[in-house]
Amino acid sequence: MENSKEIINDLEGLINICNDGKEGYDHASKATESIELQGVFLKLSAQRVSYAQELKDHISVHGGDFHNNDGGVMGSLHRTWMDFKQIFTSKDDVAILGAIDTGEQAAIEKYDRCIIDYPSHEDHLEMLKKQRFGIAEALREIQALKAQFEKR
């Protein structure tokens, strides 16, 4: 039973990270005037909703139930920082992309901690790896966009 509790706690942490990403992307889509960035942000927000649902479904396999759709404390702090940044940067796309870059790196680190704990997460390791890969791809896309917008 203790192992199931640990697994559920880890998965809840990942759901919080996904919810934070969804909220961050939603905020970012409203903070930019770039139609290109809005499309990317909304696509990645939807991806995080999907990831969170997969994780919630797996929590139920382990006898848990998850109802928090607001993200974690660190995500709230990150969103607050991003909101603060928006006020002073006047819809600065490079600053928005930089804040997202930071959030995506934190998400990858959280996934890596669960993936390294292979024995605890063996029954859903492939799902975690797939989601981590998707976040890493999103990070590469954000970094490429940031480089592109820095040249403007």
C-alpha cells in the first residue's frame, strides 16, 4: 500500500506540472499579440490537458482519485511571475517565451525524477517517457521561437 501511495503522490505531482503548463500556456496565449504564438500556446495547452487526463486515469488504476485542476504551488508562483513580467514588458514575446522555457525545464526535471525511479513506475513508464518526450519537443519549439523572435 505504501508503494501505491508513493506512486500516486508522484503522479499527482506530474498532474500539477501538467496543469501548471496548461495554465501557463493559456496565460501566454492571452499575453501575446502574435497569432503564430497564440496557436502554438493553445496547442501545447491542449497537450497538457491530455497528459493530465492520462495521469489521472492511471492514478485510478492505483486506487487513487485526483481532483485538483489548478496546478501546484510552484506553478502558481511561476504564473504570478509571468503575470508580473507581462505588466512591465508590454506583451514582450521574448520574455513570455523565456518564462515558458523555464517552466518546461522544470517539468522535464520532474518527469526525470519519476522515470529514474523505474521500479515504482514500471507499469506506466512508457506513458511517462512519451509525455516527457512531448514536453522536450515543446521546449525545443519554444526555444526555436524565442531565437526567432529575438532576431526581430
